[in-house]
Amino acid sequence: MKKLKVLGICASPRSKGNMEYILGRCLEAMRRNGGDEVEIKRYLFRAKKMNPCLDCGGCYLSGECVIRDDFQRLKELWLEADIVIYAVPVYHLGLPGQLKCFIDRLGQSICAAHSGECNGKEETMPKYLKVIAPLTLGVHQVSGQEQTIMQIINHALIMQCLPVSGDAWQCYTGAGGWTQNREEKDAIEKLAGEGDFSTMALIKAIETTALRALQLARVVREGLIACREELAGDAQYRFVLDKHCSD
Ligand SMILES: Cc1cc2nc3c(=O)[nH]c(=O)nc-3n(C[C@H](O)[C@H](O)[C@H](O)COP(=O)(O)O)c2cc1C
């Protein structure tokens, strides 16, 4: 059986901040639940250069984004992952610009590469079926967490992936929390150490998100194996069938 590849993306430009902490808690839970079945990689936006899409049309000619920076490496990691966990700080009630730049260029370059316009033939935008989970923190309460989560869910949908959340009242749409007006980089770790109620609910949301993401990825893998003959003729399933059903 092939391993499930997990990519944890920390979208904060700060080193060892709150998002790195909650991403770490999620990946630890993933390891606990998945053991050797999972291969985990971590990507930090810290010190990375992620330029914005210029709408230059270059990707419609070549199938690739023509701006050279850290985008290419993250795209490669994203494409190979079965589960993508986004740990996103709320910025101005939404995604930080660096992450939005990545998402814009990812979507644009992939759509371009698979559009009939580019290859002159059929539409082949892959059904990636990656399991995508949002984790987010803001410094204040009710200050953009839900919108940030929705942006990641919308990104999952447009990329033909499967958004997932954890369980129960802690995690309606994704794991969101707040650092209770504390701006220090280790605020959420301290709150967790103090056993703070809303932080413990966040940790529970993160842990159930990890478990449900893993389970859904297993369902996708097994489902593809079971349906491979039926799906084989559909160009949009080629990418995932090659990934999960080839020897
Ligand atoms: C440019 C900027 C905008 C921010 N906007 C918001 C916001 O709209 N709502 C909020 O609750 N927190 C906001 N914050 C606070 C961060 O979301 C919060 O401090 C987060 O924990 C930072 O994660 P980090 O420690 O991993 O860098 C903002 C921070 C920055 C730097």
C-alpha cells in the first residue's frame, strides 16, 4: 500500500510563531494516527519569496508560471501531497498576501496547463481529490477566522479537492482560535500550557481535523483503487489513478 503524503504549510512569515505551534500539534496527531503509513513534510513561508500573479498569460503558452521564485518548489510539494494542512494566521480578516499569491498562481498555472486553450484539445483539469484542512488563529476574537477558513475551503473546491474539518462543536468548518489579545509568538503555546478553555477546544479541533483528514484520504485512496476501471477512461482522473493505482 502506498504511503499517504502529508504536507503541512505554515503561512506565517514569523519564525517559531503561533502557526508553527498549531501546525506542529496537527502533524503530531497525524503521526500518532497514521504511524508509518504517513510521510510528513512541512513547508514554512518564513523567508520565502512568493510574488503575485501578473496575469501575463505566460502559463497559457507554456503550461507553467513564468515567474521564478519559491512558487515552483511549493507547487511541486502540493502536487505530490495527498493531504494538505494549511496553518494560516488571519491577516486583515483573511489570508496573508504571501499565501494568496501562491494560491492564485497555483490555480492559474494548473487551469492553464489543462485548459483546451493550452493543449488545443480536451479540458483535463485533474480531479486532485486531495484532502485539504484549514487551521487558523487571529489575535482577537471573531476577527476573521471564519472568513479565512472559508477562503481555504473555496480554494479546495476550485482545485477539485476535498475540504475537511474536525468534529463536534469545536470544529464546525475548520479549526479556528484566538490568542486572546496577546501578540507574542508563543501566545497560543502558553495558553495551552495554562489549560485555557478555548485553547483546549482549539487543540481538540486540530486533533480531530488530523484524524478525519487521514481517514478521508484513506477512503479516497481505496475508492480510487476500487473504481479504477470505471474511471480509467476519464482524463480528469488520470492524475490520481496514476498516483494511487500504478505499481
Ligand atoms: C498584517 C497583519 C494583519 C493581521 N490581521 C488580523 C486580523 O484581521 N484579525 C486578527 O484576529 N488578527 C490579525 N493579526 C494577528 C495574527 O493573526 C496573529 O498574531 C497570529 O497569531 C500570528 O501568527 P504567527 O504567530 O504564527 O505569526 C494580524 C497580524 C498581522 C501581522
